[in-house]
Amino acid sequence: MMILVILCLALAAVFLYQEKEQKYVPAVVLKGLASLCFVILGALLSHGSHTAKLIVTGLVLGCVADVMLNLRFVFEKKGRLIFLAGILVFLAGHIFYLAVALPLSKAPIVCLIVGAVLTALLMSWIFKRITAQKAFKIFGVFYIGAIVLLNCVAIGNLLAAPSAFTALFAAGGIFFLVSDIVLILNTFGAETKQSLRVTNIALYYVGQLLIALSLRFLV
């Protein structure tokens, strides 16, 4: 299993280099292969239960979305549409993760209220730091809202019933959220920095790997 983790991170590192060199076609292939690693990892650790299938589906959707987000550099004329479609696929993946976490929640209504408040505060902070078209902002609210809600539920589950599964799943959600915040700021902020791109990708892959590894401890 560790081979897949190492291979995933190594491919992600080479992807970043190819992307920096603006070699977008090999970059897309490398990113897809890196993401395929966490999908395979999740599939190997899955024991076929309904919950495990939901997590693996979320991982698969993440893999597809990864490729779509970078295809916008290959097909520049349709870049905006491809990017938005990729975000929608990512959102679908988060819904599957949420379908895993919500049934385990002891206080779903509280999590929903806290998630809505935190989303409003977070998006208000982000909008002050970015310039984006209205469509992207609308997508952003729903997308970040879903991830924040997922984190609230996952952290609540960890506090209510600490276990290796709830800990890894919650940690994966946190890494995912921070990764996407960095992505938004770096994509729509005043300046695009390679250091932030590296941070975004590193956090993202660690997050997905943690979610995949949580399957090992799923009862």
C-alpha cells in the first residue's frame, strides 16, 4: 500500500514540474496517473460495504475532476467551461463523502448550522482577496459550502466517536479544504505563485490519500 502512496506523491511532483514548464499534455497525463493511485489504493482497501463504495466513488470522481481541471490549459478556448465542469465533478465527489459522514453524525442539524455560518465567514474573507466572474463566485459558494459542511460533520464524528477511521477521514477533509482555499486564492487572487500551487497540490493529494487510507479502518 505504501508503494501506491509514494508513487502518487512522486507522480504529483513530476506533474508540477511539467505544468510549470507549460507542458500541459504530459502534465494532464501525470496528474491523472497520480490521482489513479489513490483510486486504486481505495479500491484495494475497500471491503465492498455500502460506505466503502461511497468513498471509492468519491475518489473516482476526484480523479476525473483532477484531469478536467488541467484540461483547461490544453483546450484554452473552452477553459472556463472545462474548469466549471471540473468543479461540479469535485462537488459530486464531496456529496458522496458527505453521504458517508452524515449517517454517523450525532448532531447533523448543529453541523449544518455551523457549516453555513463558517461558509459565510470564509467566503466573505475569500471574496475580499480575489477577483472572479459571478459564475465562479456562485460555484465557489456551493463548492466551499459542501466542503465546510463535510468538515464540520467529519470533525463532529471524530469528537463523538474517536477511531482511526474517523480521524483519517476528518484529517483528509481538512487537508482538502485548505488545499481548495489555496487553489482559489492562487487562481483568482492578485498574483499566481508557484509556491502556492505546490502547496495546493501537496495538500490535495495528502487529503485524498488519507481518505483512501481511512478505508483500512472502516468497520
